[in-house]
Amino acid sequence: MSSNGLFIAIIVGIISTEIFVRLSGNEKLIIKMPDGVPPAVAKAFASLLPAMITISAFALVAAIFAAFGVDDIVGSFYTVVQEPFMGLANSYPSALLLAFITPFLWFFGLHGANMVDPLMQTINAPAIEANVNAIAAGHSAPFIVNKPFFDSFVNLGGTGATLGLLLAIYLVGRKNKPYMVVTNLSIAPGVFNINEPTMFGLPIVLNPIMFIPFILTPMVLVSVAYFATSTGLVPAATVMPPWVTPPIIGGVLATKSIAGGVLAAVNLVLSILIYLPFVKVATIQERRKEALDA
């Protein structure tokens, strides 16, 4: 079926499960066995009619499509629905929106990455496969926006590009003792894009000083990465490295080119520059607080 059928597989899985569960609760459809029958066998027979009806319903749908000349439901659905949707999700405004939503949710304590991930996974595998097939055919990759694009060029150190924040603290925030304690503990996981210690330890969540850079940084990075990819300076991502792959290395692996690593390095520097003034403000406030407490 290939990854093109991922979207319709999710839909069929949800609908078939709902139908089966509802039919299983209907007493009239349960085949009751004598008391001497083992429970495992009795349960199997109890589910027999609901399972047969559910399977038959989807077989009927396939037969109806075939009667109208649609033999490949997955391919037709991909062409009519999923491909236009992927094209819409591949636009710069969509990339900018995704770069905004995830850190915005995180700022209020909601795991933005997990909430957006189902959408990313739906378009991710087909987009990567389409890129690979296009390049193999000698064409340019049609889909810029996918999960490795965000993992390798935007979420450097995790949502909000917080590796840049940690490095900015090392540069100008050494006099902020609470920040330094958290940074020393967070830098190792941060290199592998794990930033929960930073989110809740610094914290970033509900921290008004960090709201602007935490939202702004991914939007700037996604803009730079989208421009670099759309103009051909960097190849489109055709490989999906594990999300814990360190920045720069992930860029090289995702694009199979040194240019991907250079773009990731440029974006990392940009993230540091954006966070620098806000780290300075936080440090000044912390020193004033320490002076008042002394």
C-alpha cells in the first residue's frame, strides 16, 4: 500500500473500531454458548457476528467503488484529498503557522509537539516518499515542509530552539545563578533535543520574559530554512533521522548534504542572537532581586 495509504488507514481504523465496539454491545448479535464452553472460546464466538458485519461493511464499500470504476481506493483518495492537503501544508504560511503553534502551546504548559505530531506524521511519510521518488526521476523535491525539516532546522535543542537559549546563557547569563544551575543540567539533554528540563526548570512555561523569543525564534528559523530550501541552496529533506539526533548532524543526514549542516549551524547562531537580549534582561532582573534580598 506504501505510505500513501497512511491517511486512509487511520480513517478506516477509527471507523471500523467504532463500528465493531458498538455492534459488540448489542445483545442480539452475541452468540451465546453453553455453560460448559471455555470462556476464551465463548468470547471468540461472541465477537464473531460483529466482526463479520464490520468486515462486510467495508467490503461493500470497496464493491461500490469498484462498480463506479474506482479499483484503487487508496490511490484515488491520495490524488483527490491527501495530495492537495499536503500541498497546502507545504506552503510557507503553513510552515510559519506550525512554527508558531507548537511553542505557543508549550508556553502555557501544553505539550505542543505531541499535539501537533499527529498532523505532522500524517503528511510526513508520503511527503518524504514523494521527495525521494521525484529526485530519483530527476525532478526537484516537491515537498519542503516535513518532520525532518522541522527537527533539523527549526527545533534545534527542542521546541523553541532552546539549545540557542542555553548557549546564550553561557555567553551573557553567567551572573544569573538560577539560570546557570538549570543550564548546566539541561545542556546535555538539550544537545539531543530534549528540553523539558529547560521548559520547567528555567522556566520557559509562563515566563513573560521568554515568551517573545520562544515564539519568535522558530518563526525566524523556519523562514530562513524555507527560503534556503525553496531557492535550492539546500536540498529538501528526504531522510528522517531520529528526532534526538544532535543539531547540524541532523541537517546533514536529513538532506544528505553538507549544505544541510551549514543551514542548521546558521540557524543555531540566529537562535543564540535572538535569545541574547532577553537573557540579559532576565539576568539584570535576577541581580536586582538578589540585591533586594541581601
